[in-house]
Amino acid sequence: MKLDRLLEIPGTECLLPAPAGTEVSAAFTSDLLSDVMAHAAENSLLITIQAHQNAVAVATLVGIRGILVCSFRPVPADMLEAARRESIALFRTPLNQFDASVAVHRLLSSP
């Protein structure tokens, strides 16, 4: 799935677009970054409320291509800059983690 499809989720905004041609094949939902490190797949999307640069650092180590910040949490400038530096797409949605996960699953399952 191309990450720009996240904009099909009502109210979702793109804070930092994915590099051209970036796709994900899975998503992982967690607010425990140690859990993300242990279980998230490479080339996936992280769905979380963790809006800080440590989420970007973990995403970089795992090979996650994008982060969807839930509950319209404010995204600080240092997180945005870290994501830009690491070429990780950054989106924000008003949905909570459960509803965002369901919406992303639907997108991943549809052509």
C-alpha cells in the first residue's frame, strides 16, 4: 500500500510525505517502543500515540517506513525533523489507535 492512501482516512493529515514509491505491506500498533523493536516488521507502518523523536529512532532501527500518530497528538518540531532526516513519512489522525488500526487494515486489504 502506498502511504498516501492514509489520507483516505477521514481527518488524517500528512505532516511529512513518504519518499516517492514508498509502500508498506503491514502495520503494527503499539505505544511501547520496546514492543515495536521486538515485533514490528520491516517495511511497515507504525500506529501509535508516541509523538516524539524516539518513535522515529525506533522506526529507523526496525525499517518502518511511516508513522501514524493517533488522537491528533501534537507532533513536536524535533520529531518532524528526525522523520525528515530519516526519510520516514509522518501522518496524524484524530482516530484512536484501535479505530486507526481498523482503518489501516481495510486499506491494506483493498486494492
